[in-house]
Amino acid sequence: MVVPTIISQIIVLIYNMADTFYVGRTNNPYMVAGTSLILPIFNITLCLASLAGVGGGALISRLLGKGMDAEAKKVSAFSLYLSIFVAALFSVMTAIFMRPLLNILGAGENTFQYARQYAVCVIVLGGIPTVLSNVMSNLIRSTGRSKEAGIGIALGGLLNIVLDPLFMFVFLPNGYEVLGVGIATCLSNSIACIYFLVVLFRIREHSVVTFSLKSGMPKKENVVAVFAVGIPSAVASLLFDLDYVVVDRLMVSYSDLALASIGIVLKVERLPLNVGIGICQGMMPLVAYNFAAKNQKRMDDVIRISRKMGLLIAGMCIVLYELFAVYLVRFFISDARTIEMAAQFLRIRVLATPLMFLCFYTVYLFQAFGMGNKALFLGMMRWVVFNIPMLFFLNAVFGMFGIVWSQVTADTLSVLLSFYIYQRYRPRFL
């Protein structure tokens, strides 16, 4: 379950970084900053996918653990159509309120046009296929088909890596590199969406994941259960993105170079985080299934092994990033001032990696248990009480580098709270 999700998450990371890498080849920090500004908004589309994908997927695994296959089919159809509706609504609203939205994000005279080009492609036009692909991946994985789920996500990433330079440097003229990378991303996600539709058609006789509404709506308590886990997951992802927005807004007050530097760092630091997410995504269906089947030993084994894997990878990344920060940043841009600043930022931010893994690892566990209220509480405490206030406080006291140190400081408190809540409320059957 874990290996395909880790591979797909690494490829997703590479394709996310590919946009920054290819835009960085222009050696234009304003293009880099413009695309970086859209990262939080693009990630909101993934929040919307969490609403239906995580909520529906966790419930489907628990229903399968109880032997309720017919109800699981109804939940899958409901989750799929829910994802289409919310994605379409978000894309339309983004198109209508594009200018004020970019102003809020900190787009200035030098970055506005690039941010707009990227947003139109990846959010307005690409929102539905992006959300639907991620939801289908989650639902397919919830039934144990981690390989098919991983291939679909990886396919979109690999296509994006290939198509980016073609649209940027071959098909479009100079000055339209950001538009080219946006078109490539939209097209890649659309093809991945088509792949998942084909997979669902091929496994339709042997899977509970379906678009068919013939069986009717799921039971009221199961609709509530989808939202009970999906909403906390979406809110946690949204608050994560809000943290990025605050970081961008605070950084842009210093300089566009500071914004470009932190934009690169926020991409590079995603490697251990995406691997950790892959571990959690592979873990969650197993935990949910065995929780519903009341198999305490197997559930605890999965939880323990997942935690060890995540911390080991986080520790290895700290060592590598501390040693090779300059080389990693130079991979994205050749501007000397940006490289120096971004390398300093990266060496600090990477120290929070194991803490960040433990935070969302605990949230994934409560989602698997169906305890959405606990997941929501931890998400709200982490971002609203600890992380975002810490950004403002440390910025006021220490300036630009206070912003960079805020993640380590806040997540230390978040981890302590997360493990207290887990030890108090984790299920015990024996």
C-alpha cells in the first residue's frame, strides 16, 4: 500500500517543482514569484479533493471492514459527484474574483500578469480534472488498489515534466513561459483524470468505486460521516495553505527576492513531506479497515511501522538539506542573491520536517478512525493557535528570519498536543 503512494507523491513533488525549475531557467525572479503566489490557491483545489476523497475513502475502507459493500458503492458515487460540484464552483469563483484574490496574495506590479496566467490555466481551466483525479485516486486506494491509484497520480506528474519545456520554450514565444507551464499542467492533470475514468470502467465489475447512481443515495449517517472526516481534512489543508499565504504576504514586505527565495524553499521542503504523505495515504485504508474489523494487533503494527518510516526519512532529509542546500536552490535559479537567501531559509525550515510529519500523521490516524472532530481540533490548534500567530509574532520580534523559524517553534507545540490527544483517545479493543 505504501510503496506506490510514496512513488506517486515523489513524482507529484517533482512535477510541482518542475514548474519552478523551468520557470527558473528564465532567470526571472518575478516569474518565479508569480507562480509561487498561486501555490496556496492551487493547493486549495487539493483541499476540495480532501473533502470528498479523504472523507469518502476513509468511510469506504471502514464499510469494507464491516462487510457493507453495497453501502460502500453508494458512498463512492456520492463522493465523486460531490467533488465535481465543489471543484466547478471553486473554478468559477476564482475566475470571477481573480484580481482581488491576487492582490490579497501579494501580487505586485512585476508579478501580477504571471500569477494571473498561471491561475487561469491550473485553477480556472484545470480545477475539475485536478480535483476529480485526486478523489478517484483516494477512493480507488481505499479499496486496496494502491498500485492503480499511484500510477494515475504519477502519470499526471510525468506528463507535466515532459510537456513543461515544450509549451514554454517551443510552442510559445519568449515572455509567455508562465502561460506555457500553466497549459502543460492543466493538460497533464486532464490526461490523468481520463486515466482514472478508464480504470474505473475496467474494474467496474469487481470494485465498489463507481459513478453509478442506480443504487441510490447512501444512508444519512454515512453522508454525515463523509463530511465528518472530509471537512476537517479540507479545513486542515486550507489552513496549511493559509499559512503559505501569510508567509508570502510577510515576505513580500521585505522584497520580491525574499518572496522568490521562500517560494523555492517551500517547493524543496516538500520532498520529505510528500513522502510522509505517501506513507500516511498508504497507512490510512489499512488502519481504517482493521479498526472497523476490530483487529487491534494488525492496526497497531501498521501505525507503528508507518511512524518509524516517516521519522527515518525526515531525519535523512535534514542531513542532506543541511549539506547540499546551495546546490538544491541553484537547481531552480542562478541569481546569486536569491540562491544565498534561499539556502539560508532552507537550512532552517528543514529542521521542522519530522515535526510536520508527526502532526499530519496523527491527523490521518483520527481520520482513519472516523474521529473527524479530533482531526479538526488538531488542525485548528496547529494552524490557528500555533503556526499563524507564531508567524506574526516572530516576524515582529526577529524580522524576516523570524518568519523562517516559526515552523519549528510552532510545530514543537503542535506535536506535544497531538500525542497527548492520541494517547487519550486512540481506540483500544483488547
